Amino acid sequence: MTDKRPKILAFAGSLREHSLNKRVLKTAIKGAEKAGAEVTYVDLRDYPMPLYNSDEHERDGFDANALKLQGLFVEHDGLLIASPEYNGSLPAALKNAIDWASRPSGRYEREKVFRGKVAAMMTASPGSLGGVRSLAHLRGVLTSVGVIVLPQEVAVTFAEDKFAGDGWEMSDERTKGNLEALGAALVEMLRRMHAGN
């Protein structure tokens, strides 16, 4: 990776079209891009898949959308993830996507899907906690599949007030700086890890 730009896959756990977490994620993406990364943004709504059931997996084969998503994980070095908090944890759609991608598909080596990838996490909420409880659970899930998760994370409280109306551009400069710094920190870690490769 010393001679090429780090490749980062960015996605949010929310399925809402105009979710706060998608808007916050876009700000962190700018920080990663400014730091020199090639970022691919995907929307989990474009990869609908059934709840993971090993019986159905054996009977029907690997879900086609899960396979596409698995391929994206393989092709990227790092992950930028924004997760809303649903009842104190991460959303089912996000957990299900990780569950599917971590299973053997026959096309990609399981060791290359998640192991050794580096992730940066963020969350946003209209409330005072910023959705931070979801990140502890997400950290555990990612670590269990072999992802290295940056110690720094960003929880955006009162997130609706951090944007000008319904726009995607963040108006709160301090929060914007924190999110862009998170994206840049992910790029820096990826460069350091692969400097000798």
C-alpha cells in the first residue's frame, strides 16, 4: 500500500434515506479523502438480504446481495462505519450484514473478508447521548471477526442541530473537524500498518 491510496469502504447502519448517521458519515468521508484515501460509499438499502439462517444458507446457497457485500469488504483495506443506536445497541440490518459477510461463501477466503481490516466508528443521535452505547456493541462484533478498531470514536449529540436544515453539509465546525479527523486517523493507521508491505 506504500505506492497506492488506501481503499476504504464507508457505510451507515441506518436504512433511512436521509438518516443523521449517513449525513455524519459523509463528513468523515471527506476527512479520509483529504488524507489521500479512495473511499467507496455504499447504502445497505441497496443490499437487502434475509436474516441469516444457516439452514437456509445450506439449502438455498449464499445470498446474492450478501456475496456482493462480501466482495466489497475483501476489496477494501479499511472501514468507516456510522451506527445509530437502536434500543441501546446496533441496528439489526448492520449486524445481519456483518453476520452474512462473515460466513463462508465459496467465492472469497474467509480470512480476507474482515481479518486485518481497520475500522473507524461514529454515531449520531438527536439526543444527549449521541448513540454512544451502540459503538461498544459494534466494537465487540467487529473485533470478534478480526477487525482492528481504532480506539478513537465520535458520538455526535443533538445531531439535528449540527446541520443547516436538511442539508448534508455540517454547519458545526467543531464536530465537522472531529469527524474529518477520525477519517484522517483511519487513513494514517492504514498507511502505518502497510508501510512495510
